[in-house]
Amino acid sequence: MNLQSDDFELMGLPRQFVLDRDLLDARWKELQKQAHPDRFSAEGGVAQRIAMQWSVRINEAYQRLKHPLKRAAYLCELYGVPVRAEDNTAMPAAFLMQQMEWREALEEAETEDAIDALDQEVQAVRKQMLQKCELLLQSPEGAAEAVQVVRSLMFVERFRADIEARRDQLGQ
């Protein structure tokens, strides 16, 4: 193993958007078992610190690869097109209008059924966006277009959290 490997290399998986989650989980457990600091207790503090670095690196890679949005952003970065969400918030006008409509619908939602209907709509859009990422990230050439989809997905994910907060608020 090499600390400089990208997450896919580290986990022994192909560099692609679609991953077998069971295989990812199994590979993570296997690597964590190999790198666990307790396995190196007889070799002293230096070996245990190195094992701890490996353990942290393996966990970081696992966390990035197990979440589709993080994985898409990471692939864009690997393909040379970073998302730069913190300083590039430009969005298509149609998407911004949809966001405004969703926010208004969420504010007006007074029943569990209304929230569920909005959540289903948002989930359907999220699914379409993930499918688009899958298509675009099959090669580095699609990364520039995928970045816009990833930024939109970030908004959708935040909105899904708002839906859950509204659901909790109604449940009180």
C-alpha cells in the first residue's frame, strides 16, 4: 500500500462512479484489519503510529467512496476538474427556480403527506442527477459537465436535510 495512492487504488477498486458497496465494505474491513495499530504493538511506538496513519487514510478513503456525492466530487477532482463549491456557486436559472419552488412548498407543508410528496419529488430528481453523474464520469471528458451536476446535488442534499428538519418540526 502507498499513502499517495488515490482512494480507488488504495481500496483496490476500479476508478469509476458505480461501485459495488458490498465489495467496498469488505475491502475496507480487510484493510482496517491489516492496518490496525494493535497488530503492531510488539514492534513499538513508531510502527503503531504508522499503522494509525494507515488506519486514518483507509477510513478517509472509505468515507469518500461510500457516499455517491462525495465519490462524484472526488472523481471530478481526479479528472482535473475540482468542484470548488466554496467559491463557485453559479447555478442554472431553471435549477434555482426549482429550488425556490421546493423551499416554498416546504414552508407551506403542514402535513406528513405533503412533506412525503415533496420528499419523493426531490428523491426522484436526486436519482436522475446521480444517473447523469454515472454517465458523465465514465471518462475524464465528462468531468467538466459533471461538476455542475455535483454542485446541484450538493444543494439537493442540503434540501433533503431541511425536509427532515421540517418533518421533525411537524412531529413535535
